[in-house]
Amino acid sequence: MADELLTPLQEYEKARKSAQKQYRACVSAGTYPYLPALDDMLPYVDIVSESSLGIVEIPLDLVVGTKTAGRQNAFSNGFLPLFPCNSEFGSKWINLYQSQLDEGIREPIKAYEFMNKFYVQEGNKRVSVLKYVGAASIPGYVTRLVPRRNLSLENKLYYEFLDFYKIAGIHEIWFTKEGSFCRLLQLTGIQTDTPWSQEEKVRMKSAYNRFKVIFNDKGGKRLPITAGDALLLYLETFGMHHLERASDMALREEIGRFWQEIELSCRDKTVTLVEEPEADKEKGTSKLLDLLIPSSAPAKLKIAFINAKTPETSNWTYSHELGRLHVEQVFGSRVITTHIDNVNTNAEAMKAIELAISAGNTVIFTTTPQMITASLKAAVLYPDVKILNCSVNTSHKAIRTYYGRMYEAKFLIGAIAATKSEEDDLGYLADYPVYGMMANINAFALGAKMINPRAKIHLEWSTIKDYDPMAALSHKGIAFVSGKDNITPVEENRQFGLYRKNGDQVENLATPIWNWGRYYEKIIHQILKGGWTGGLAKREQALNYYWGMSADVIDVAYSKRTPEGTKHLIALLKKAICRNEFYPFEGILTAQDGTVMCPEGEILTPTEIVTMDWLVDNVIGRIPEPEELTEEARAIVQIHGKSKDGEGAGRTEE
């Protein structure tokens, strides 16, 4: 109340004290204490265009300096006045302050926009007064200066902003990562092919400002990201409609629960890959003792499995359904399981998760990477429910992910293929170029090369539009092919695993095995014995249960006609891999272009294996571009990616 009674003169002195404080802080920190002048910067910038934007409602947060050097030392770098109150400058500032009290400052200023920052040519004191009173914006005649394109991140972001501005016409939102402006347009639910109406601009600004206030209140200004970055994370999970409908109180609580995801995005997004189950690390612990449940455990644990397809139509769902049945057999009356099938969209996934929660399930497994967004949203909204998603390299703290080191089995399959084939040329049929896939292809190639140094792997993709990969392999005369991992019981096609094709005849030789039953058994046992919150779970990183043959969740089955010598070799390799005595990705590893990806004597890390975006030198083929893929495949790759810079996931539905 006392501040409301201050005279304009007293308000000036208060503003000046704040300016002097800002000045001293800059001097102590060794930074420039006055406003920057755009004219001092322009000699070092190649400006390629200058255009008038007309009258713009300029966000005051983005007004950072003056156009010329004439008045820059009259203000602190926060645009507050430094000159004494009895100066001509002080008198004009005080009169403007009084004018703001009486009728508001509505006369537009003149300013230049450069890299989405504004530099005042006329109206510095008006800006100073309005910044002091906490106004959000000021009208101004704006001239835009556009620099020549270059390779700097700041320049790339600005050119993305220019495209965004043509549609949205707003300045407030900024990002620190490429592609964010385009993604925001997609997530708003507002048209992206024509300029927004004034109503649509107000809608976006209102939603952003609501989010920004809470972001700043929670300490967002201390984070190395912008409120726009955080908003994009939020919209990826909850959506624009949800943001607009939520009350301020609900939104504040929701963002509070989501805060760990925002903080996680600021750090190294490397996922903690848990390579062995906790129980398997305990020496002297038998399988019988592993299944003993402490007295504090719940009488019955209700568990839901949510699948994208049905066991009858998808080998992936079928393998997870076998895992669910295994859990029922192992734990008996201690667990109650249910499954929900045919969940195809994000909305359906969210509905299915909420249905499972309302039925009392406290552990939920979503069995495909496509459900990651709904899984994360539900985990934030229902923090007492344990939600796990079958994917890899997805960086979220609220949920956990799980996936298998299938490349270990693929390495052995490659070795078997090379022992069986009298030819050097082998085939590999892949589906989606997502995280984990390149590791599987490369492991197969390295396994074959270990047996036959001349082995060449001809890579084809089943998801390229208007293309027959099997015809391409047949045309090359390739008989031995590594295809999809398994089939459903009702499927007549026997072209799965490693097989040899001779005309219409198919001989199955070996296949990798996903033992989801053992996977789920170990995870559920860990939950039942109270290990969910201890150990690695205390780290401020995302957790992925990335288990392999040593945990008995990945294996290889081969034909009875496999020679005893081959069986013995594969058994020795498997044992060595399980004991960490042999590593499929151990140097020297060379990519197709001759680059050494792993030097002699070194071993690729789990993260390097998961995020592979290259192929070894004995693979003939390439990773397809998104535009070459079918519409379904493009959507999956957009979500899960193949590069090291984006989010990723494991195998997807066939």
C-alpha cells in the first residue's frame, strides 16, 4: 500500500536506485552496464533486407537497447533511469510517469527489430516508464533488419522465427532448439497455411503468458531454456486444448508435477540404461528367494497391459501377451492382470490408461513406443501409478521404459547365417529406421563377418513406399535372409527370423527370441519387494531397463538341423556375451564411408549402441530418408527418430 502513495518524484528516485543497483552489479560482473546500441553492432553484420512491419504491439521484455548511442548511458541495462531527478532527463521522465498515471502512454514509439530483439529509435523514456511500472507491451512503428543466413544456431533459429511470424504474427515466444517453431505451429491446433486472425493470436498469447507466469514463478528464469522450450514440452504431452481448459490452480499444480520433466530437459538427456535387473546383481540370491515377497507387499497387485493391436493380428502383441500369461503363472494369486487391445491413437491410449487406473490397476505396461506421450501424461496426472513404456532412449523421469538388447541375438544370428551360407551375400530385411534398428543391422553384419570376412549384408527396408524389398533380394540371388523376428500363430508366412529361401520353399534356420515373460517377472518382482524407489531410481535421470541375454530376456532358437559345431560355437559366444567377456561392438569398427567409429581396444557404450545412425562397412544399402517411407512409417520415424539429436524409441508394431 505504501508504494501506491509515492509521488512521481519519489517513484523516479526509486527507479533510479534500482538502476544504480543494476549498474553496480554489471560492473562487478565485468559486463557492460548500459543499454546496447544497435548501431554499434550493425557494422559487423551483413544485413540483406530492411522492411517495415507497421505498428506492432512490442513485448517490453524484448526491448533491450537503443538504436543509436546517443541515449544509451542514460539508462541501466534494464532500461531504468540513471540521471539525477533534477536533470532535464529526470523531469521529462517524471512527467511521463504522471501521464501514465492519468491517461496511460499510448503514443507509439519507433524501433528496429533485429534477431527478434527491439532497439528504440524514439521513445526511450516511454519504454523506461512502462518497464518500471511492469507493463507487458508498448505500441511501436517497427522496422525489421534481417541478417544474411549463416550456420550459427542463433541465425538458424531466427530464420525459423521469420517463417513462424508469417503465420502467427507474434514475437513473444522463443526457443533454443531448431525445429521448435514449426513444431509449435503443429501443436497449437490453429491453421498453419494462412496467417492467424487477431483472435487466434490472442488465444496463443494468452495460453503462453499463463504458462510463462507459472514457469517463472517456479524458477524458470534460472534454467538454461526459455519458457517457450518448456511450453513445447508441455504441449507435446498435454496438448493445447488441455492447456486452455485448465484452471489457473489446476495448471499450476500440473506444471508442478511436470517440473521434473522440464528440469530433465535442461540436463544431459542421456537415459540411464540399467543393463541388469537389480535382483540378478545380488550374489547368492536364488530364484526361489527372488520370488519371496516381503510382508509389507500388497495382498494383490493389479497390473494392466495395453497393446496397440491384438495377439491374433500382431506378432509383437502376441509376444507380450505370452509375457502377461507368464506373469500370471509365476505369481499366481499375488497378481491380477488384464489387457486392453487395439489402442491405436494417443487419445485411445490415454482413455485406455485411465480405464485401467479406474479399475484399480497400480502398474501399467504400455507395450509400444507410440504410447509414450499418453504414458507420460498419465504418469504426471496419476503419480501414484507406476507406468512403464516399451521403448528405449526416451528421456522422461515420470515414467520408466524397458527394452531388450536384441543386437546380442542378431550378432549370433549373423554368425549362424555365415556358417550356413556357401555364398558371401546375405540379406537383411528391416522395417522402421528408428533407435535400436541400426544396432541390430550392424550386429548381424559383424556376426557374419566374424565367421566369413568376405560376408556382405544386403540391406532392404519393408517400409519404403512403392517398393518390393523381397523382389530386390531375390533379383540379387540372395537365399539367406534375416527377416522379422517372429510371427503370430495364425500367420502362414514362414519368412521370419533367419531363413533360406529356395523358390517357393522356405527353411527356417534360427530366430531371435523376446522373452517378455521373464522381463515382466523381474520388473514386477522388483516392485513387489519395494525396489521401485531405491538405487538408480534416486538419480535425476530417466531410467530404461535395457536387459539382454544375461538377464534371460533375449535368446536365440535354432533349427534341429543346425550342426553340432555351430551349436557349440553359438553357445560359447552367448556365454562370453553374458559374462561380459565378449562384446559385439568392440573395435575396430568402421562405417560405410571409412570413418572409424570405434578404435582398436575400445568398446562402444550402451548409449552409443542405442543411438547408432550409421552402418558398418560390410553392409550394402543405406538408411532411408523420411520422404521415401510410407505414410505410417514417416509418422513413426518423426516420433522416434534415427539421429542422435532427437528423442528415440525401440521397435515398433509391424
